[in-house]
Amino acid sequence: KAGVTQTPRYLIKTRGQQVTLSCSPISGHRSVSWYQQTPGQGLQFLFEYFSETQRNKGNFPGRFSGRQFSNSRSEMNVSTLELGDSALYLCASSLEWGGPSNNEQFFGPGTRLTVL
Amino acid sequence: SQQGEEDPQALSIQEGENATMNCSYKTSINNLQWYRQNSGRGLVHLILIRSNEREKHSGRLRVTLDTSKKSSSLLITASRAADTASYFCATDAGANDYKLSFGAGTTVTVRA
């Protein structure tokens, strides 16, 4: 089975712009979670989608949003980019219903976003 | 804010030695997971231990969980150069909160 794929792998944007990142989960996985990783804050949970519904949400401002499609593929969007949004954005998928903490998470390679 | 905190922040050991790292968390949990991250393979799941379990093994890995102390430990036995990585514990906040909160990680360097 193919692993979790994320596109693009690298992205450079300027402040004020918006960005959309894409994640394709492992085939058959219905739960997709997004995380932000920075040297200062570490790995932080953004949100989780299951069957096209946002089920869990972390403590990020409304500029961060996401969605999931019927084929379980997910996108996250960051509007009005700030310098502090520079980070590695990781997507993870899992098979079962019970949420990220109940199941092994399979992570993608991440999208490295640089905001200038 | 982070639920879990790993200790030590960094660890350097000789190949063949054992490595132990600890994770402490603040609130009751449903489950605790350990992950490894290196530049080659990204973030990889190691073990999930449920709050009613005390110990789990997977190959050279042994995880313990002490819910009374709100702590967990990860032991890697007979370490190899390929074990060089950052190790993270991840927990939820108990009850019906299933989102994962990661600690800052322990960086392990295995010297040949």
C-alpha cells in the first residue's frame, strides 16, 4: 500500500498570502489529522477529520481551516499568512473510528512552508 | 500547551547500550503513544499503550505506563546507529478528548 502523501513538499509564500496544502491518506483510512511542527512549539495538533466532518480541533486561530473529501483526501488552508506560520505541516491518517489518540497514526513526509 | 514532557532532552549512548527516556503528563489519559522521527523516515509510530495497561513490548522496545505517577518510559535495548532519532510521547487529555498532544521530544544519538 502506498503511504500518506502530501503535496507540495516545499512552499514559499509571502506574508498576507494564503496557502492550500493537500494530503492523501493511506487507502481505506478515513481519519486524517493535521499537525504543525516548529522548533519553538514542537508538534501541535491542528484538527482531525473523519468522514468529511471535523471531529477534533486544536488551539489555532480561524486562519487555519481544513476539509475532507468523500475519498478521504484532505486539504488544509492557511489564510493571511504570518511569518510565524513557517513550519513543517504534517498530515497523518488512521484506519479506525476512535480518533488520533486511539489509533496508530501514519504520517506523511510533510510540507515545509516558508513565509517571507 | 504540551501535555507530555520528555526527559532527558538529549541522550548520547554507545552502540549496543540501552537507552531509557521518560515522559510525564499532566492530566488523566485514555492512551499514550510513542513516536520516532528522523530525517530519513519521518515520524513513525512505535507503540500505543492504553491507560489500563502497565507494560508493552515491541521488538527491542519496552514501554511502561504508571498512571498513578502520570508517567511513561521507553526503553530501547541493544541500541543501533539506526536508532538515532528524536523520540516523542503523545497523549490525549482523557475522557472524550482524543486529539494528540506531543511532548518536546528526546534526541537520541547512538555512537558507533
